[in-house]
Amino acid sequence: MNTAYAEITELMQRYFDGFYNGDVDLLKTVFHPNCHLLSARDGSLADDDMDAVYKRVAGRTAPAANGEINRDRILSIDLANPELALAKVQIAIGQKLFTDYLNCIRLDGAWKIISKTFTYDLIDASAVSAQAAE
């Protein structure tokens, strides 16, 4: 039985939990050390290595601590073969809803995110306030 989808789903859950809870140690179990996060949302290339990402996560208040609604979800998993996959997911941090394309690779029996490209849209603040009040 192929367990790749279940393993990638578990990897995505750790990814979600790491960002939602601001847990750098958990995120280190998800990302390959050579991973880079890339975005061109504002018209120029942003290319962050993992040290920069971990520093940013550690330096901000986690969405969970802010009482933010957890909007994490897997949109798709495209499994190329037993060692390569692309996951498309969404997470929210503050007023931003991120769409992330996560290139995943299986090394030494474990899945890791080897690269991430992302963009975001702003969340309607009135909708967030209304949901938080529920």
C-alpha cells in the first residue's frame, strides 16, 4: 500500500501547526535545511533562506496566541512518484491569507519541503472580526 499521501498530509499538518503556533522547532522537522521561500508578490523577488524564516517566526506573535481563526487547509497534493510531490496549501497569518506551493521530496525515508513559492491576499478585516466574535 502506498503511504505517500498520508505521510505528506502528516507533513502538512506539522507545517500548519508550526506556523499557527509559532513553533520553530516543529518547523525544522518540516523544512529541508537548504529550502528557500520565494515570492514576487510586490513585484520583486523575495528569496529567504530558512534561518531568515525561523528568525521571523520566532520574532512575531503566533496566530494561535493572537486568537486568530485557524484557516489552514490542503488544496491539493500532486504525487509525481514515491519521492517527489507538490502540495498546494493555504494558511492565514494576521490579515494575510497565503497560498503556498510546497515542493516536497522524500529523503532517507522522510518527506521534507525542499522549496516554497507563495503569494497572499489580504483578508477582509470586518469578516475576521465578525468570525472572531462568534
